[in-house]
Amino acid sequence: MKSNPLVNTLVMWRHKFFAHRNAGYVVSNKSLADQYPFNVVEVGELLKEAMCILNRYGILFQASSYSTQIVGHDDYRHVLKSIRNNLIRHEVEIAHQLEHLQSQQSV
């Protein structure tokens, strides 16, 4: 069975650091990160894969799925768009009023 190398690295960290301290690494003062490096991008990839697996089995067995974002995470865009549209409308109204005043003054 082929396995994801990132998962293998995670498993090694679990076995040798988080769940159990590996005596060989402790005695030799070696860093586990030298043999099994991890970076932020790889952790992100593992989290995405975990969400895919969770949703796949959630849909199969519980008819439910999970999201990594809250509902309405982009609501601020609607608010900003509404503000922008109102500002534009207000500027157009002011421009019309100025034109009207200037036309009255020239008469």
C-alpha cells in the first residue's frame, strides 16, 4: 500500500516525539526535524487532506460534511460594495445639485 510521504512524516513525529520520546534522539541530542522536516505549507496540505477524508466519510456514513470556513466569511464584501454604491450615488447627486446651482447663478 502506497502512503503519502507527509503522512509518514507526521506518523514518525507522533511515534518519536509527541506520543513517545525516542531514547536514541534524546541520548544523541539529535533533532527529529533533521530527519523528518515539516514546514507550514506541508502542514496546510495535511489539514486539507484531513478535511477531504473527514467529509468523504462523513457524507458516506452520516450524510454530513464540514467546512473550514464559517458561514458568511465574506459578508464584509457585500457591506463594502453597498457602501461604495451609496458613495457613488451620493457623489452623483451632489454633482447634479452643483450643476443646478451653477445654472441658476448664470441666469
